[in-house]
Amino acid sequence: MADKDVGNQVGNDLKQAVQRKGSFLQTLKAVAWSFFGVRKSSGYAEDVARINPVHVIVAGLLAALLFVLGLVWLVQWIVGSGAAAS
């Protein structure tokens, strides 16, 4: 019986989190701060209260994709310029 109550509570919490009205731009800024690795605890607390977790997942995947593509481009540029030749 207790497991069912916990499951219902988690389901309700998730529904409430997904219905948050934070903008995607706010989410992108929060994800950018997380990639940079520096964030005030007050800013973090505001983000947790405002942003939609689905937006966080999408923004995180986009940021990771851009990061990887940027690294691939950088390596190709370095190799193509001949700076990596010994």
C-alpha cells in the first residue's frame, strides 16, 4: 500500500514539474551555466523552481551535440591547417 502512495506522489510531482512555465531561453541559460560549471546557489534554486525538466533534457542534448560538433570541427581545422604535423 505504501508503494502505491509513493508512486502516486512521484507521478503528481512529475506532472507539476512538467507544467512549469519557465521559458526555453531560461532553460538554455541554466544549461549553459551547468556546462561552464559555475552557478550561484540562489540562481540554481530559482532555476529548479521555474524551469521545465523536459526543456532541460532537450537543451542538454542540444548543448552536448553542439559541443561535440564543435570539437570535431576544431580537430578537422587543426589537422587541415597542418599545425598538427610534426
